[in-house]
Amino acid sequence: MRGKQKQVWGLLTPTLILLIFLGVVPIIYILYLSVYKYNVFSKVGMVYTGFNNFRKLVFDPDFLKSLRLGLTYVILCVAIELPLGLAFANLLTYEYKGKGIFRTIMTLPLAMAPISIGAIWVLMTNPDFGPLAVYLRNIGIDFNIGNNANQAFIATILMDIWHWTPFVTLTFMAGLSSLPKQPFEAALVDGASKSQTLRYITLPLLRPVLFTTLFIRIMDTFRVFDEVWMLTSGGPGTATRYVSIHVVREVLQSMNYGYSSAMSLFLLYLTIVVCWLLITFINVSQESG
């Protein structure tokens, strides 16, 4: 028995070392930087400031605006993707002509890297030749995310929906395929409508999958960077400068690594708190029903 345990730990040790090196060490270094004022181009070097960087966050209007934008972005994306993914998953449970082609086309965005998604949407929203901009112009809507803040914000939401709804759909499809058939057969015999079956049988049984998907999407959307940076770089102005974008811009513009580290830690803390609240809600809902 001990020999097997040693063998298991021997196989796990390289992976654990790699995870510690790639995960724990950077967090410790960010914690260290967050209590300093540090500009790599400054002759002063690292200046210890204690918790001043964290106090500054509370009164920084730019950071608070990026936080508000980020929370709005997360809420809108998740609120649209979950019901849309559930609808597509239900649609894909039926047999019909062209189902395989539809499923393949729908999952294509999921196979692409975020930076590629951003590049595609740069072309799609180009005001001169982008298909989305051209179509909207033909129906009388002037579309230019380069100078319209609201349109840029909406474009980033649509891009996230286009990219990640396939993931939500596949997750719900897996959940739907694992549900027991007896409750649905009983509902059919009792004459329940499709809406009643969805409300009283499908959604309660699918609740663990729904909460898990919600958990993953909240974490992913909070730290969105690549595709938004590629599409708008946080602009026009600060219209799409979500927290992760704001952190990078703070580094690139002011080179203040200490303050940027404090913002990163706050974002990590906020994500943990939101996920903890979600897990607590899941546990309470499962105990009550």
C-alpha cells in the first residue's frame, strides 16, 4: 500500500511543483508588490507604502468606473448566455434534418482562441467594410465602435455571447442527456405542457449543472481581456475599460506595478467573494429543496 502511495506521489510531484511555480509564486510576488510604489523606470526604486495602494482603490474614480463597467458586463453576458445556451441545448435534443451541421457551426467559435475572436470582430465591425456595420448602415443605423461608446460596449457583449454561448450549450446538453427519463414520462402521461415540464422538472433537475455553468462563466467574464483588448483596447475613451483592461493600461501608462498589483488582488478577491456567495446560495437551495 505504501509502495503504491509513493508511486502516486512520485507521479504527482512534478505537476504539483509546476502548479506551485506557475500559480502560487506569482500570487506571492503580486502580494509583495502591492505594498510598494514601484516604477521600473524610476531611479528611486521600490518605495514601501503599506496599504496605501489599497486605500487609493476606494477613492480612485477611474478604477471604480472600470469596476462598475465590469460588473455590468458580467451581469449582461451571463444573463443572456445562460437562457440562450439552454434554448440551443433543448433544440439540439431533437432529431431534425441539418442538426449535425447546425451543431458544428454553432461550436466553431469555441474552438478559436480569444485573440482570434477579437480579430474576427474587428473585421466584422469595421465601419467601412465590416458585414455587421454594412448591414446596420443599410437599415439606417450608423455603426462605428471607434467613436460611439454605447455601440462599443454592446459589441463587446455580443462578441462574448457569440464566443461563449456554445460552451454553455454543450454543458447544458451534457446535463440534459444525463437526466432521468421517468419524471418526463410521468409528466407526459399527466398531460403537462412543455413550459410546465421545463419549469417544474427540467430546471430543478438541471440546477447543479446550471449553477456550475454560472460559476465558470462569472469567473471567465470577470477576467476577460484578450478579445476586448483586440477589439477596442478599452475604448473609445473608457467605454469598455473593464477591470482587467484598466490594470494593463495602468501598467503601460504609469508603469506603477505596485498599484496595478493591488488592483489585480482586488479583482481576485472580488471574484472569490462572488463565487463564495454563489456556492453558499447553491448549498442553501439544495438543502431547502
